[in-house]
Amino acid sequence: MTNFVLVPGAWLGAWAWDDVAAALRAEGHGVYPVTLSGVAERHGPDAGQQEHVDDIVAVIEDNDLQDVVLAGHSYSGIPAGQAAGRIGDRLRRVVYVDSNIPTDGKSFLDGWSEEGQAWVRGQLEESGGYWPPLTAEDYVGQDLSDESVALIVSRSTPHPGRSISEPAQLARPIGELPTTYIKCLMDGATPSSDVAEQLTSPSWELVELPTGHWPMFSQPTALAKVLNNLA
């Protein structure tokens, strides 16, 4: 039995993985969706990026999980990639689901253009240090049903600003770890340059899904199949 630890992206809680988790459990796997500090049912005080790394490591260590496939979506590729380097031989594989990846000493925001960084920092200032959730219009063209968009919008919560502005701290180079990168083609046909560089490592592989940036909602069965194939 493989243990899947599933970490949702910005604004989302463990609930975002419900359909994928059900499909993986039906295959006999252990599934542990994570809600990060400061988001969803844990919304409250601001949380830093290392708190998010600690959240993930705690789920694995507190449950004494072995043979772990650790998946991070979107923003959460950054804390998931750091957590993967801390859990030693508990790790089976890291999976980045159309996500950012960590670079030692750099933050999530450092990967944005100057205009993008200014826009996000402006949002953080206006909202007291939190990153406001997206609106329904932001999900157009991402292979999502109206029902899925309504669900995401209604359940999203502001994301802790410190977590996206604090730098990553890598315990191990991510290129050394067995890794699958899932590229969702409706959110861009090719991986970002930093991901493309890592894909030159023999430890990394690329899987493509013909869907948008939120495959746990748009194509949960297909995403679960990809994950199950890694077990």
C-alpha cells in the first residue's frame, strides 16, 4: 500500500482533494490530504512558508507513514518539495501538480515578473497581509464546470502572505529526488524554465494532462489514475 500525502494550492483546504482521495482509497491506498496553516478550516493567524513545510512533515511523521507519494499543487509545490527533502527514506516520489517548485533562498513571489510581484504585494497590503482568493472570472478556460467554479469560489479563503514571500530552505537538492511533474496543458503548453531545467535530471519525469490548472476538480479520475500509476 502506498501512502499519498496531497497538498492543495493557495486558498484551498484538504477538501479540494476529495474526489481524487476517494479514487485512490478505492484502490487500497492510504490518503492524507493536508490543510495548511492559515487556510480553510485552519484560517486565522498569518503563517510562514516554513510552517507549511512543518505541516506536511508532521502529517507524515505523526502518522508514521512509509512509502510516501507526496503531491503538491500550484503554490504548494514549494513547501512539498522542501518537505520531501526532510522525510528521508519515507519518500517514494514527489509529484508536482502543475506547480511551482522550490529554489533554495527564493520565495514563491520571486518567480513572478516585476509587475506580477507588485500586483501581489499590493493585494497583500490592501488585505492586511493575506492574498485574496480568485474570482469566478479567473477560472474561465480551465476545463471547469460552473458547479466546480462555484464550489472553489465559495470555499476558498485568503492565503497567508508570509508563506508566499518567505524564501525556501532546501534540505536536499530537488533534482536528486524521484519526481514526477504533471503539466496541465490548458494552463500553458510547456513547463516553466526552472521546471524544464530539473527535467534534465534522470530522477525526473514529465506527465501531461489535457486539462486546466485545477485537475483535482476538472479531471479527478485522470489525475487519480496518474497518481495510482506511481504507487
